Amino acid sequence: MTLGEEASRSLQGAWGLLRRHPAAPTAFNATLDGFWRSFFAAVLLLPLDLAYLAMIGPAEGAADAAPATRWSVNILVYVIGWTAWPLIAFYLTRAMDCGDRFLGYMVAFNWSQLLTGPFLIGLDVLGRSALPQDVSVVINLAALAGVLFYEYLIARQMLGVAVGKAVVVVLTALVLALVLRDSADFALKLAAPDEPVIITRPPSQ
């Protein structure tokens, strides 16, 4: 099976997980080779992520950081996000006695990002460009809640765990994403040059 064929089949499986189709988990290549191939989703999403960051601009307080620094930090955080979660999930699933299903879960999770990533970015862009801020905030929160529920469905179906354990998996992934986002903003603020201090002398008498 070519990588393109596997991506197409995996996307169908990801959509099937959202619909809770009983055959959806079998659509994924739950092997070590399939695990590595699923990171092709990160390659596909990188241009969209960079275009989105370029459109929204740097966070408050980070605008003075050099452009090369901003892009380097953003790309580094992107790579860390795609690599840190599999490592955390590996130990988390072992602690939950479902480590034998780790590969299938990660393959499904990675490919599902091709659905959730453009969905969240598209709604945020729409809100920033065409909707009042209050409406945009509500829509983005609702979209995030929908994505978290979808990730809950992935955990439930691919790991075969109870509700409580699936919630722990989803919240752990969310906390990691928030920490990485805040870490990137903090690093860029540190990299921004300090504003010069202007000392004014009182007029001479």
C-alpha cells in the first residue's frame, strides 16, 4: 500500500471514528511501520500551520522578536508537539493497562489531525476576519469542545478504555498543547529586545 493510499484509508477511518462506525478502528495500519507513516500528517499540516501563524501574527509582547527567531521557535514547538505526545501516551497507556493498543491509538490520533487541524484553524480565521469578537470566541470554544469530544471518541474506540481513562488521555493531551503554546509565547517574549529606557533631565533653571 502506498503512502497516499494509506493516508486516504486512514482519513476514512478517522471520519468513521467520529461517526462511531464499528469497523473504523480496522482502517488504520496499527503496526510500527504504520506508526511512523502516520507522521506524514505532520508534514502535510506544517504549511497550513505556518500560514496560520503568519496571518495572526505574534502574541502580545513577542512582536519585537526577530522574524527568524519567531519562525524557529514556532517550528520547534510544532515538532515537539508531534513528538512529545506519543512519548507521554506510550507511558500513559501502559499505566492504564492498554499499552498493547498504543500503536493503533497513535496512528488514529495522528491521522485525525488532518480533520481537526484545518477545522479549528478555519473557524478561527473566519472569526477573526468576518465575525464580532464575542461571537468568534463562542464559536472557537464550541469548536474546541467538539474536537476534545472527538479525541475522547478516538481514545475510547482505539484504546478500549472506560470513560474516566479516556477523559484523562484527552485532558493530558490538552494540557500538553497549552503548555507548549504558552512556552512558545514566553520564549518569544524573552527573545524580544528590551525597550530602551529614556531618561529625561529636568529643564535647567
